[in-house]
Amino acid sequence: MPLESHSADNAEHPEHGRTHWRRFAGAIALTGTAAATLVALTAQGVLAAQFSVSGMPFVVTADSLQGEGFEQFATLDTMVPGSPNEGDTGGQLVLIVSAVRDARLTNLCQAINLGGMNLKLTAGDAGTPVTARNLVVDSDAISGNASFDDISIGQDASTLDQVPGVTGGIGVLGQQSRTVTIDNLRQNNYATTAVAFKLPNLHMSFTEDGC
């Protein structure tokens, strides 16, 4: 299960226990055929648009995530050449993709640390959950209390079929399940896409506190 190697402590970037994913970068790049398929699906509205990541992480928390159709695998994200955020990464980040076909999130919070100040977003905290279709999140750390129905672990990521149009590279370890529930969810993310995203009771502001 994904959470076993991506703890909440990792979101604070400790060196101990941290997995150095860059050594696997060559093994998980999407093939040209898969990339072409993603472009075609984006044009059809099946997938949200792919993009170069900024390299700035953001924290997402939720009291609960409930989903129908779940997939997870590793991927390689890239920054714009010369990005000031690339550090020693070479502008590439090996991340865990978590995809949910139909997701509901209760008490969602998202915060981006801008250096002494946070841009904070909250939604789904007034009795109506946040909903998303084909939600795809790229993370380097995930924690929570998770349960799955009809899960398969170790499946080739190129054969995953629980989320329309979302697959990984050939030979990449993947997993999928019919349903997913994660309570006390916390993610350290670099990208989020969705075909549809509804955020009831949305609030955004600059605050001193994060999520």
C-alpha cells in the first residue's frame, strides 16, 4: 500500500527514512505512445491538461477522502528549464501519482508556503463535500488511515483501468482498487489535475498558519 513508504514526517523532508526516487527516473518515464495517448485524451476532455510543475510543494489535508476507482504508480514530473526551484533535482521530480475516478473530500485544506506567509484554501467544511472527477495528484509524501475494496498490488502500471485515461509506464509497479477511503489525509503535493472540481464554501486568503 502506498502509505507505508510515504509518512507525514516525510512531508517535512527529513533525510532519515527518505526514499531517493531519482535513481528510478529512467525506469518510469512514459513511452512516446503513452504520451500521445494522454494528449489525445486531454483533447477529448477525459484528462486535465498536463503541465510543467513549478517545483513548489503544497500541503493538502482532508478529514476524509472517499473515492470510487483508485490507481497509484510512480511518474516523472519536470520543471521549466532554469526554474529557481530545481535545486539539486536537475529540474525533475520522481513522484507518486494517486488517481481517483470519483472523489469526495470533507474539510479540504490546501496551503502553499510563500516564505513567512501561506496562501490557504479551504472548502467542503459546511456539510457539502468537495467533489472531483478524474482527480490526479502528484505527491512525494502521503499519510492517513486507508482502506480499500478489491485491491491489486504489483500490477503493471500500463494496464491500470480504474480511472479513464490514467496509466503509468510499462514495467512500473502499480496498484488499483475499486474503492478507497483515507481518513486524516495529508499530502505533500507538486501537481493536481481534474476533469471537474467543485469546491463548496470556498475560502482563499493569506494567513500565517498552514493546514
